[in-house]
Amino acid sequence: MIKEVLVVEGKMDVVAIDKAVEADCIITEGFNLKPQAIANIREAYKKRGIIILTDPDAAGERIRKYLTRRFPEAKHAFIPVEDATANNDIGVEQAKPEAIRQALAKVRMLDWKPSNEFSSTDLIVNGLSGTPEAGERRARAGALLGIGFANAKTFLKRLNHYGVTREEFEAAMRQLQEESK
């Protein structure tokens, strides 16, 4: 049983999570966050902590940002886009149990004292920005690091805000290099 309560977007997300792990969930019903849902999330946040696990799409990111502002010490889990896509749909409900377990194994917490460990130079040097395959490489690196897919600016912010170490980053870059051979 996961100690924290998972915050997800819909009922089918809960069904997918139940197949993967034993956890309590709160449903946001998309961006239609009703006062009762916010109250439930607030109670879980105070008592047990929460893990935000939204869909890896634009709507999911808006919900994540909104919840992060309200609950700054929430933890975050990201399912890679390719693991959350099936039947021409994208979302937690599309993910296989193993993908959900892997995302939860790489939970990150937003650091309110972000580092300046990484710069745009790190992205460019490692092919994560400024090349035709940069988006694909960021998606794979985000999966390896547990910070999800994002555009270059957001990816850099996540590197510096989610406690990614230089060692973790370099290990992920080595793995990307090995995979491309």
C-alpha cells in the first residue's frame, strides 16, 4: 500500500492504478476541480501526502501546475507519453501496470530552492535541444529520470526543480548514447 494518496484525473485512471498497485486515489474529474475534490486533496495532503499523477498531455500539465501551486510539497510521478498511449488516446488509464509502477518508483518532489545545476548548454550539448531529434531524446531522458516529457524550457526547469543530480543526468545521457548505437 502506497502511503500517499494518488491524485488522478478520472475514474478509469483509478481502474488502471488498481491493476498496478494498492493505493488510495482522489479524482479531479479533469480540470473541473470541484470544491469537494479540492477539500479532499487538502485533507490527504495534510494527513498522508499526495502524489500527483496526471495524464502526459497539455490538460494534465495544466492540472499538475494548478495543484502544485496549491500543494507545494506534493510529490510528482510521470508516465512517459509512449507508455500512456493506446487506442488513439493518451492518459494514465492507457498505461500498463508496469508503466504505472515504474512511474511511482521514480517519484520526485518539487524543490522550492531550485538548483542552477543545469543550463540550456547542457540540453544543447546532449542533443536535448536544437536538433530534429531533441524532442524524442527529451522524452526518453524524461522517462529515465522520472520527470516526464516536456519542451526544452520546461525540461530544463524540471531538471533544476525536481532534484535531478548531475550523476543521474549523466547516467541517463550515457544510456541514451548506448540506445542510439
